[in-house]
Amino acid sequence: MPIITIEQAGQYDGQEVTLRGWLYNQRESGKLLFPIFRDGTGIMQGVCSLKEQPAAFEALRGLTQESSVIVTGKIRAEQRAPGGFEIGVSAVEVLQRVSESQPYPIQLKEHGVDFLLNQRHLWIRSPRQAAILRIRAEAIRAAREFMDGQGYTLTDAPIFTPAACEGTTTLFEVQYIDDEKAYLTQSGQLYVEATAMALGKVYAFGPTFRAEKSKTRRHLTEFWMLEPEAAYADLGDMMELGEGLVSHVVQSVLKNRTRELEALKRDTTKLATVKAPFPRISYDEAIAVLQKSGNPAKHGDDFGGDEETILSSQYDRPLIVHRYPAAIKAFYMQPDPQRPDLALGFDMLAPEGYGEIIGGGQRIHDYDLLVKRLREHNLPEESFQWYLDLRRYGSVPHAGFGLGLERTVAWICGTEHIREVIPFPRMIYRVYP
């Protein structure tokens, strides 16, 4: 008898199978039980008759939520059931019965957010949270598929770094060996610049950390970024790469995670239009749009959530804003040769109010200019000697960006808060569980 997953049930219509999972919920109607099982790939309704299967009926009757079970029965089509199929239960083995004196903490009712976050290790079992995590996995798979297909080589950046990448105020300092100080990485970018000089086109995909004390729905202190970097590339190359990457990820989720998007009640018509090319406007044009809408933004201001929402709300797909003032961008940004007060950088803003999902651009490749910028930003030159070596030995124009995985997945899922799209969110006042 085949052991299958709930996701595979449609392939076994009319056949006897075995499912291994947990009891999610159950209702009783006279001499019939209607258990609902989950196994990590989905949920499925069962039917068990006292008259026909007395032993299985007794094993299920009164069984507690989240008890682990191995269930045998026949798969049959049933349009009213979740997923369109149900299992006629003929045998049940209970591996572990959840105690009635210590019931499963997350009952099938409304709970407060703090309670659910404290029970995050259990909350991820719920159908909604499981659907989000499967969409996250698909986004990662699709992103790597796209980058690999573009000839980029995956390389890994260190998590411990000797100095800041973005800004010294958002660093997590750690005690390293023999009283030496190190920092949790804010970005793998500087290191993938080095591997790009070795391999041409590379990307890193891993966790990054920001210690900014922000409580907004768009911020985590630990999050994942996909960071491509390419030698002999410029701003235009990266905007085009970003369009292709985001389009591919969204369309792959639409194609391969339809059921999960339905479980989230996501309006997929808003995702179907996400295909390259994306609209592009300059920072100067963005300021004009904001001022016209009544926003008080002026030249030299960085954009926050309100500004990003106004700008992106006018489009049905992500918006690219390029050439920001150099003064509000990181030290490594290449100035525009036509207007040195502007940086050859861009942000990609997701629609529906989800804000920036990509930030990047062209990097400074001139040694003297990079040294000047390090000094202007009061960064320790001794910690960046290895980075300056990249400009001493065969420097070339190069560019890259960082895509925030959680912000991208939150937008695709339509979730209100970014904390739901990472298995164990780390926020300003939360490191448990």
C-alpha cells in the first residue's frame, strides 16, 4: 500500500493509501466522524463510520488536536472537501496522543498576536502559516533558478565581519575570540564584490542583520537577502536583472503555489501583471510626483513608507526609482558622471504599499574616490584594506543589488506584517522562541 502525502492525493483516486500526519480538527455527526488531517503538504478531510470501521472509529473518537497519527483508507473525489478529495478511513494508528490535561495551546479560535508569536514554534503548523512558508520556499527556489540561469555563481559571504557595510549605527556587535570585536553582517555585498572579481557574475543568498530600532511592519532585525554582483556591469544591467528576477519569482509562485495563494485569499490578478519591463522614473521625477500629491518631500530627502506607497500606488507592477542624491546613499555608490551629486543607484518599490524590495546600483571602481568616500563617512580605513585591494588590482566597473526576501514574500502573499513570512521572526523586542 503506497505511503503518500496529502499533496499527492489526486493521483490516487479510488486507491487504498497510507497518510502520516496529525489530527488538525474533528467533528462528529451521529455514527460518523469527520477528522481533518494535516501532513505538512496540506489538509484533508476523512470520513469514518462506526458501523463499517469500529476500531478506527474508536481510535479517532475524542482524539485530541495535534495528536500524531498514521491513517489508512481509500482516496475519493469530493468537491465539498478541502483540496477536492477525502479519505475513507479504515485504520488509524495513534503515535502520540496529546494530553487532555495539557491541550494544544493554539485552539481553533482567534488569538492575540503576542500569544501567537510566543507560540511561533506551534503557530507555523496552522494552514495559513504553512502556506506562507511553502510560498517562501518556492520564492527561494525560483530566485536561485533564475540567477543560475543567468550565469551567476552562488557564493557565500561571511556572517561575522570586521566593519560596517551600510552604516555604523545599525550594527550588532559581538565579542569575538581573544577580546576582538566583530559584527553581524548588514550585507554580503562587499564580499560578493570580491568573488565577482574572481568569477565574473556571482550572488550570495543568506541572513543579514540590522540593529535599527524600528517597529514598522516592514522591518526585522534578521532577514535574508539575495545579492548579485557582476564585473563589467552598470546601473542599467542591474535594473534589467532585478526586473527579470522579480518577474520570475512572482510568476513561479503563481504557477506552482496556486493552492497556497487560495488559502491566503490572495488576489492573484494583482500578481499576474507582474512582468518585465517595469516602469522607471528618476528621483527628481519622483519628488515632483510626491509634491503634486501634497507630500512635503523635497530634493535631498530619502523616501519612507508613506512616500514609497504614494509612488508605487500608480502602477500595477513594481516601480524602479533611480539616481538618488549621493549624499543619502552608501559610501560605495558610483556618482553619475553627468551629475556627480547623484548616485548611479536604484530602488525597486513593490505595489500595494509594500515598499522597497530591491536596492542597488553601480559601485565605485576608482581607488582614490573610494578612499575619499570612506573618510567622508568616518569609516575605519584599516578595516577596509582588503576592499580597497579590489580597486588596486584590476579594478573594473561593476554593479549589484540586494533583494529582501521577506519583503518580497510578504508582498506576494499579501500579508499585513513581515513577521509572518520568516519561520522565526527576530524583531526589536523579540528573540523568543
